[in-house]
Amino acid sequence: MNLNLLYNKEKDIWCLLNKGKSSNNSPNPTPVYQKLISKAGDNPTEANTSLFIDEYLNKNNLHPEEIIKKYEKEFESIYDNFQSIAEKVFNVSLNKNITVYLTVNTRCPYNIKDGWFFVSMSKGNPVLTMMHELWHFYTWEKFGNNWLEKLGNEKYNDIKESLSVLLNIECKHLLPEGVEDNGYPQHQELRKQIIELWNQNHDIDYVWKNLI
């Protein structure tokens, strides 16, 4: 697995316009998207959004190239340990190049097929975000091809999102004190169930079979 961090203005515009208003797991607009529509109206164009991003970066003293170096350094410090843990948990490897795009948005979509995900410059811990998104990649590598069609998009998504609770157990020592993966409100009961199953048997196949 090789991660390549980039800032691409067009990708940032896409992320804000397509994932700022709502997402599969949350109907609420992100704070940055709310700021965008307060300036550009309810239907912002790509040109409006581009200008907004320039202003946002300047106002918040955000310099993508410097942030890339900072994020690379932070993730590099835990990368080997994280990869070892993830491979042990899922019993699979990620033999692919993955692009990590920076965004001003606080919602970070991903695409496993095309090999990319976003990380926010505005909010959250970048190391947690990267581990969270990569956890989805490992989940897909282990279960996705066999189970998405059987379970359907909604159930697969619920389990996939909830499995990130294991980061709080297996990768807790890789995160700054007080930082943890909280998940979405609608997945809290499922996350508790995953913890109970994991405590019974540290076997991801055991957890998965009991969840479905």
C-alpha cells in the first residue's frame, strides 16, 4: 500500500459541492458548506465554490502544501504499526496505490474502486481520518466482493461504518490522547455489538458472521 497526499482544487470543489450538503450517513450539511451557501446562495456554482475556497484558505491561514508535509509526517510515524494491525485484523493486504486528497470540507468521502479518499484541512485528526478510511478499504478487501450484493447497500454500509469502532481498541495507542473514532448516531448500538463480539473472539470472521 502506498499513500500519495495531494491538493487538487477541482477535487476540493467536487467534494464540497457533492458531499457538503448531505451524504449517505448524514442528511445534515457540513459547517463549511453552510458557510459556502451563506455567501453564494442555495445553488453554488463551481466558480462560486472556487472563489469561496480561495477565501476560506486565506482567512483560515491554510496552506495545502505545508499541510501535506505535516500530515505525511504524522501518518508516517504510525504507518507501519497501523498496517501491521490492519493486516492482522482482516488477514488481507492492500497492494495498491491510494491517493489522499485534501479538502476544506469536513466530510471525507472515499472511492475504493478508483483508489482515493479525502482528509479535511478544517476539522478532525488527520491520522484518525486516514486510519478510518483505510479501515473501509480493508473491510472491502476482506468482505466487500462477497457480501455487498448479498447484504444490500444499506446493511453493508452500516456494518462497514460500524467496524471502525475497532480502531478504538486495536489502534488506540496510535492516536493522540482523547482522540477516538465516534461513528454516526445511528450506528451506536451496532458498534457496541461489535465490541462485545470482538471481546468474545478476536476474529473478524466471527464478528462478521454474527452481525449478518
